[in-house]
Amino acid sequence: MERKLISKRHADVCKVFSNPMRIEIIEALAEADRTTTELAESVGASTVSISQALSMMRERNIVVSHRDGNNVRHSLADPRVRQLFFTMRGMLLDHLEQSGELAREARAALRDDATTDITTVE
């Protein structure tokens, strides 16, 4: 029974990675802590949508929030989330490259972004 519960919780945490906006939030937070407004600007979404996504991500211990003066800043709860994100992104880009889908353009765009940490770039 314990194994099933762990598998259920694992699947629940993985839901965070099933939404493009949440993935963009993780990518932004992998670069630096940010406020809700900064995330909204970075992702191109409303602050309401960002707040809802952050709430879901906090419930799953992916993101933590802390007060910084008058602002609330958000960060990844564990450095392994950043590792997991970039591992999955690297695997995706490798697959795209092998299948010939958009890989060169995607890698070129990421290579131009100095903050991206994908070690498998050509």
C-alpha cells in the first residue's frame, strides 16, 4: 500500500511539469528568485494565472515563497528541481534532434540565451 501511495504522490508532483506555463515559471525561477509580477512579465501571463500556478506548485513543494520587504519572492524549493528541469529539457532537445524536429532552431535559441544551462548543446 505504501508503494501505491508514493506512486500516487509522485504522479501528483509530476503534474507540475504537464503545463507549459508552469514549465516557463520553473525555467524563470531556475535563473533567479522572482516576484509574481516579474514572473507574469517573463511568462507573458496575468498575475492571477501566475498566482494560481504558484499555489499549485507550493502545494507540491516545487516552489517556496518568502517575504522580501514589501514583496513576496518565489524560488525553487530544492536545487534538484532545477536539475530535473534541465535534464528533461536536454532529453527533449536530444529527441528533437534525433527526430529532426526543430532541434537546430531550439538549440540555437537556447544557445543565444546565456542563462540556459544545457550541457548537451553542440
